[in-house]
Amino acid sequence: MQYLNSFVSFVFSRATLTFIGLVVLALVIWFVGPLIAVDGLRPLATVGVRVSLLVVLLALAIRRRPRPARLHRTSVAFWNSRLRTMSASPGVGDD
């Protein structure tokens, strides 16, 4: 049962849903994009324009990726405790 819970929590995690959303958006841009016409112009008809748009969207998604604040707090707490224990213990050559 724990495996099922961990699988469901993985599938519905923010990172997985974001990844699935980006893949669906990329597929829509790739397959539906050439079919869209505005006043007779097809802005997404060429492969180069679609690839460029997908690269821009991927770059925006990577840039907007949230940083794990909990990991930062944990790292700061770890290094602060290490520095306290290092300063409390006698150093080499302190005889």
C-alpha cells in the first residue's frame, strides 16, 4: 500500500504535473500549430519557428522553477551546526 501512496504522490507532485503540462503544450504547438492561420498567415507553419518557440518555453519553465526553500534552510542549519562544533573543539596544534 505504501508503494501505491508513493506512486500517487509522485504522479501528482508539482514537478511531474509541470513536466506533463509542458509535454502536452509542446505536442499541441508541434501538431496543431501549423493548422492555425491568422488572416491567411500561418505563423507556426515552419519547423524552425516551432522549435524556437519550444526552446523559449523550455527556457522560461527552467527559469521559473521554484527553488526548494526547505533544502536551503536545511543546508544553512547543517553548516551552522558544523561551524559551531568546529569552533568549540580544540584545533590542531592547540596544546
